[in-house]
Amino acid sequence: MKLWAGASGYSFKEWKGPFYPEKMKAEEMLAFYSERLPTVEINNTFYRMPKVSVLESWAGTVPKDFRFAIKAPKRITHISRLNVASCEESVGFLYANLTALEGKLGAVLFQLPPNLKKDVPRLEAFLACLPANHQAAFEFRNDTWFSDEVYALLKAKGASLCHSEREDNAPPPLVETAPWGYVRLRLEEYTDEDLETWAQRLEKTGWREVFVYFMHEPTAPGYARKLMDIAAK
């Protein structure tokens, strides 16, 4: 299994000192980050559709084996709420733009609002409008979605169920709906023992690769590197 571990974002002034050199410029951060970690989850695309020029710049800055996870714009997940009638054009535009990453796209994360309850016909229609090689992961934040019916639909369409560990929930079951996994570790602190437990859980899956992202704290890069070191033993 290929483990891609990184952080949710990279451009944080609070990381200067703990991770980045104190005087590093913002435009130098991605190159520095990508020399030390193999992947990053981009969250600012949730607020605005990613521009081709920006994506091309990112792709040209990182090594060829680096991978980006792109959080889908809220106009798709929170405004249209996966309603194909109002978001199909935005979905097509998003994926057309993402080709600018030139093979460095790891996954597209569709994070749904907590007040959106299970709607299987809506999800099925949305999955049908995705391109063939969609690399889509879905983070459901309403417990009604966690059902065999939804898992079966994701599996049929090759989409991954995102597993998110937060302060307010128990460690999520690793339901494999695709050949690859997507995990978001949202706790502020992880001990070495916690990371060893996660490495063991991931190793027991049948995934050929998994993307793991820690919260945007200065500790995130260290946690990501530690998890990869443990998994490599």
C-alpha cells in the first residue's frame, strides 16, 4: 500500500519556526513543503473555483511524484447540495480545470454540510455526472449517510468514503468502497502510539493507496512524516 500523508493546507504564517524558516516568503512555501511531504490537501478551493493559472503554477512547483487533494467548491456541496440540476456545469468546469495539474491530482474531496441528510437518489445522480476517472472522495457529516446502501452505491461508482476522525466522534470504521482510501485526522494532538495504531489499521485494509491529512496546525507536518516512517517499518 502506498501511503500519502500530509496536511490540510501549507501556507500558514504560524508554521514559520516550527516548520518553515522564520523569514520564508509565502510564495516559497509550497516548494519547501513538497520537498518534505508527498501530498497536500488544498482547502481554499472550497471558497473559490481553482483557476487554471494557479493550478499550473502549483504543478510546476512540486516534484513529479507529488499529489494534490482538492476540496470541491462549496457552490457544489453546500449551495447546490449535490443537486445535479444546479451544479453539473460547475462539476464539469472543476474537472476541466484540474487537468492543469498534469497528473498530480490525488483526489477530489466532496465535503457535505452537516444538515444534509442521506438522499440516495441525489447521490446516485451526482455520481453519474462525474467523469470516468473522477478520483472522488465523499465526507459525510450527517450520520444518516453511514449505511450499507450508500456504501454499495459508492463502491459501484468507484468513489471513496472519506473517514474523518474528530474530537466529537469515535475512530471511524474503515469501510472500503474504492481501491484507494481517504482519511482526515482532525485531532489537535496525536501520540506516537496513536499514529502506530493508525498505521496498523491502514495496513490491514485492501487499499492500494491511501491519502491521509492532518489538521492545519504547526504539528501537522511532523505527524505526517512520523506516520509514514512508522508505516515504512
